[in-house]
Amino acid sequence: MACFLVPAAEAVVATVIERRAARGVEPKTSDPTSLPWATKLRWLTNMLWGGALLLALEHLWHGEISPLPPFLTALKSADQTALMGRELATVGLGMAVVTTLAWVAMVVAVDRLPALRRAVAPQAAATPRG
């Protein structure tokens, strides 16, 4: 019914943080291959906005969103509104958490990749070929 509102709300917050990080000065790191924090936050905002948009389109397709107030059809009755609240708390929050955890895994993988390459490169060079 309205599960897309939770990832959309997180996307708004993440977009504000990402824009502020993009304007700020990035701390200098000793690793020239590391990506700026604003770039990593942009990944999160893209994932959240994309998911929220697709979910909103799906809800529109199924007639759960209307062009006239109340825009969410679940707000027309108290029973449906309570059901919508439970959906927001379970499905919407679950989707937002899973998306954020996937982003955290991406960031950790990208941050550790240069160190992994440095660790593997000397071993590969020492291994005789042929």
C-alpha cells in the first residue's frame, strides 16, 4: 500500500547528507584509489530512489495510489490505514534496511579491494609460471 514511503524518506535524508558531503572538502587519504565518501553516498541514494520509484509505480499500477486526495487509497478507511501502518513498519522498514545493508557491503568491499590486490599481487609475482 505505501511501503515505498519508508525507502523514499530514507532517500531524502541520504540525499541531503550526500549533497552536503559533495560540497565539503574530502579528507586526503594515503590511498589514491579510494573513492570519495560523496560517491559512495550517491550509490545509496540511487539505490533508495530507484527502489522507491519502482515500488511507487507498482502501487500505482495496482490502483493503490490515486491522483486525488487522499493519494493513498488506504487512507480512505481506518481499517486500511491501520493495515498500511503495519506494512510501513514491516515491509517498508525491511526493504530500507536490506537496501542499506547491501550498500554497506558494497562500500566495505570497495574499501578492502585495494588492500586485497596489494596482498595478492606479491604472491602472484612470486609464483613461477610454466
